[in-house]
Amino acid sequence: MAVTEADINALTSAIASGERQVTMGGRTVTYRSIADLILARDTLQRELNTQNAVARPKQAKLYYAGRGYDR
């Protein structure tokens, strides 16, 4: 299942309101505690960040110091 920003927003709003029951993607889940909600939200956020990660190209840095002749 691909994680969406809407899933994370649903968990965040449930945390803010103090509810332990969340509906995401047509499924309703009841969590045992707010700590479990926070853990689920953080886990989904990490998965979303992994999905959206873009590999950065390698960077080469070149330095020129000259030969030291000052004429």
C-alpha cells in the first residue's frame, strides 16, 4: 500500500482531537493509545519520505591553487 499525505493527515487530526479510531483508504483502525497513533504516524511519515526520496547526483568539487609563481 502506498502511503499518501492524506493518511498522515488523518492520523495527525486524530492525535489532535484525541480520537483513537482512524479511517484510511476505506479501512477503520482503532488504536490502543495516542502513543500508538503517534508511532503509526511517524512510521508512515518515514515511508512517505522514502517514497519521495530523490537520489542526488554526485558532486565533484574542483579547486585551483595555481603554481605559486607571483610574477
